Amino acid sequence: MTTDDDIPPTASDAVEEIDEYEPLPTQDADGEAAPENLRRGVEAIRATLKHLPNGPGVYRMFDANGDVLYVGKARSLKKRVTSYARGLGHNTRIARMIAETASMEFVSTETETEALLLEANLIKRLRPRFNVLMRDDKSFPYILLATDHPAPQISKHRGARVRKGDYYGPFASAGAVGRTIDALERAFLLRSCADSYYERRTRPCLLFQIKRCSGPCTGEIALDDYAELVGEARDFLSGKSDTVKHQLNDAMARASESLDFERAAVLRDRLAALAAIQSNQGVNPRTVEEADVFAIHGEGGQTCVEAFFYRAYQNWGARAYFPKADGSLEPREVLGSFLAQFYDSEEPPRLVLLSEEIEDRALLAEALTLRSGGRVEVSAPVRGEKKDLVQRALNNAREALGRRLAETSTQAKLLAGVAAAFGLPKTPQRIEVYDNSHIMGTAAVGGMIVSGPEGFQKNHYRKFNIRPEDLTPGDDTGMMRQVLRRRFARLQKESPRDGEGRAADDAPPWPDLVLIDGGQGQLTAARETLAELGVTGVPLVGIAKGMDREAGRETFFLEGKTPFRMPPRDPVLYYVQRLRDEAHRFAIGTHRARRSKEFVANPLDEVPGVGPTRKRALLRHFGTAKAVARAGVADLQKAPGVNRATAQTIYDFFHEKGDGG
């Protein structure tokens, strides 16, 4: 989000168009002689002024390489760009941005609200260097009560809402959703199984036996009675929890009076499950039914935005964000830009509470109202329960940032220790760790994890599906060669280094240290692979497991050094073990996911022209993929949606392969 603070006092809405003969700036923001690049930047900006409209829109500033430096929106494009074209009165950040500008592009919009929405979308997509950037834009999980089946399913959902049903959330984490769904299963006995699993059941599953499902799949409960349970769950998730609990209490009392103690015990367990859900949600508001609460705290050159989510008078958790922002920006500027990006992909509630009064509050409320289709209020409360909710979020933001600063300080000491232990020329800012995982060479994958001053950088993790060509099954060394070859060949292409070993600022970063899970053999293979690619100056360290794979007895291999061990209680050793274990966890998880996918692969997935609908029709008609493979053309045509041409394609696919099943 661009605020009017970007415009110096001399460039208000009354700014007049710059005379093309007005001299270029002779001084920069600090009163020093204006450098040549600042003058060139001003010239590039002035070249765009003549064709600019006075209406609202979005502008982009590009450097000489064509990379986006900054995205901003304006009520009047001409007036906003005119303020930059003066080249005077800007803070250091804006002056640097102008100096690097080589060209500009513009998009006109009907309203400033549309400009705000477009600006947020472009910032998230292009990630310009001079904008405030969200570092974590992972979507939130929701609880879905599907309504496209006679016996609705309860499940965790993340992403686009393509399935018909009721969505409840957002929840702060997948773990919170999982715990809540477990409790809801005990409270309302709803099924969580997939529709395909439901349709195949001939007897109740384990969840029915442990009283976490009412068993609609095999008729253990009538669909009308199951619909009542679904209605109770919907009421509870919609904020009518007291009503649901009173109904269950009354039903339990009636069961006890009629001596139906088994049913009374079931109702008692359901009430206990509801109590467990509410106890896990922390302090719930009394007067705020639906709201997102955001509080911002800055310290030590870093900023934390804490977000709390309240729905149906219940606290669905919180998440801390640490946006990337220039230290010269005020907290309200960072918060305003953060919110525009946050709601670019999230559904806004009816109320958004803030710890700071932001510049474009009314405009943001208008934009969120436009997106949601209902009125959205954005406010910074000063009293009452709303103020208490904001204060709670602010306290959490302060604590979260304090923990992060402490961790960063500790991390800096550990990285300095790594540099000393391995004789590195400087403290590493990016450590890459590689590991492989497979079972006798099958479903082989390589994993790369990344760590640095801020800890594990999971958005930089990479997986490599090992290509089996020219590899002996189980050849770990060959697998490591392939992974490193693919990784560094791509890095050379995307981020070429100059004669001094430096890459461009906006290019993908090179590692300062590479750790290989393996001993001398793996290290030699890694060194030879990089040498074949012409890669030099990347320190390599091999980590061999200790006797009986005992942690603390690892041996480290470096080129030109005698293998050595670290002292058993050395904090640097613990840190390297954590890196190695994280790489192992990531590789194992990726391998298991690939193996599971291969286990459930269906031959019909490979048949040209057979999509999900025809695949389901064929399996329902023939029962199994083997039966489809054995069927003749005439029999295949009898399946719904399969014509003569498709039947012939399916027949040829299986018989040309010589695979009868």
C-alpha cells in the first residue's frame, strides 16, 4: 500500500506539472551533491509524465534489468509521479528507489479502491524490493461441513472453496483444525472418511467402535438422525454453543430419568468433547461475534504483526508475521501495506480491529466490502472489549518479536561458531544441507533444506525426484551427484557470478556452506560434481554418522583437512545435528509422499482421453482396473460416457503395452 507519506510536503495534491525545462536536482536527501544515478532516475521518471492521466491507478518502477523496484497506487497518477520527478525532499529510501529507476509502467483504474486491490495483488506476485512484503502468505486451514452428500462429511480444507458446503475458520494452524475436528467427531459423531471409502463400507469402521462416528455408511444411524447431528454441529460452529450444550444436558437428564444409562453416558462424553474444544480456544469474546484483530510491534529493526481470528464468539487461534520492511517506515505504514496483501487472498470478516490508525483505513474498508459482498468495518478501538482484544494481540506481538530477536542473536552466535569450526572465510548467511531417501532405489528422492540467520527457511526447501537412468538401484553416491548437478547447473543459469564470485542482488542466492549427509565418498563425489560444472568457492563438508549411528560422535570431512569430531557438548555440534536431522526428515517425508502416490496410482490415469469422470464411470461399471484392461471394445462402450473412439483408445492402450492387468 502506498501512503501519502511517500510524497514530500512540497508535492501535495496541488502539485503543478513540472516544466520540462526545470533543472535536475543538484542535491540528494542529505544535502550532498546529487549523484549521477539520481539524476538519471529523475530523467527516466520525467519522460513518462506527458502521457499520464489525472485519474487513479497503479504504477510500477523498473530498474535497468527490467526488475520491478516498487509498486504503488495513487488517487492521481500524474500528481504522484510528479512528486517523484522533482527528485528533492525525499527520505533516503525513496531517493535510492528513484536513483535505481530506469523506466515506469502504469495501469489506470476506475476508482482508487480498484487501484488498492490491484496494488496488493501485484506486490504479492512481483515482490518488489522497496515494498513492504509478507514473508508468509500460506493460506489458512478451515473446517468444511460438506453438503454434497446425503451424509455430510467433516474435514480439513485449505485453498479454493470449490466444494459445496459450509466453511468455518480461519484457524491459525493445521494442528488446531485437527484437534478441533477430533473433538467434533467425539461431540457430534460425524464421519470424516472420504466419499469413496464411505461407499465401499460393508461394516462399521474403527471410528464407530471407539465412538467417534455414528456409522451412517452401514445404516447404524438413519440419515434423518444423522442430519440432526450435522445440524447441531453447524449450530455449535456458528456460535450457538450454549444452545447446543443445553439441549445435550436436557437429553442426558431425560436418558438418566428413563434409566437409559448407556445413552446418558454417550451424551456425557459429547458434552465433555464440547468443553474440550472451548477450553482449547483460550479467552473467548462476549460481544464480538466475528473479527480479525491485528497488532504491530517494532523493535531492533524488525517488525511483528500478530493476527487473532474470532468467529462465532470463539477464538480460533493466532499467527505471528514478520514482514520485510524498511526501517524508516512507520508502524502504521507497515500495517496498512500488510493488511492489503493479507486480504488479497483471505476472506475478510465483518470487523477488522487494528492497534494503529492507518492512513487508508476508509479506503481499505471500502475495498474489503467490495471483495466480500457485505459491509466490512475497519477500526482502531480505544475502549471496551474490542480494545482489550487488540491489547492482547499487541502483548503477543511484543512477546513474539522478543523471542525472535533472542533466537536471532543465538543463531548469529551459532553461525559464527560454524564458521570457526569449518574454517570459513566469513559467517555463513545461507547453509544448504542435502540428503537422499529411497527403499532399494525405488521412489528415490533428494532433499535440500536451507538455514540462515533467521533459522530454517522452509520456503527455500527443494525436492528432487531422482531419475533412475544410468543409476544402479541404491547408488547413494550417484544420487547425490545427480541432485547437486541439477541444483548448481540451474543456479549457474539463474544466478551467474562475476569474476569476484558475486551474483546480482536480486538473483537467487548462492550457499556459503554445503553440508552433505555422508562421509569421504559422498564428499569426493560432491566436489567432483561441482568441479565438472566449473563451480568454485563453495565450501563442502561431509557429515558421517558415528558408531552405531550414535548422535554426538559424527565425523566431519573437509577438503584439505584431517577428519575430526567436535566436543560432545558443543552447541555448534547440536546445531549441525539439527540441520542434518531436518534434511533427513524432509527427505524421508518427500520419499514417503512419492511412494504413497505410486502405491495408489491407477493404470487408467495414463490412458489418453480418460479423465476423472470417465475413470469413475469405468471403475463403477467394471469394478477394477484389471477388468477394464481385459475388456473388449464392445464391452467398454457399454460403460457410461464411453463412445466407440474412446473404447478403442482404452483397448489399444492396454493391448499395445501387452499388459493384461
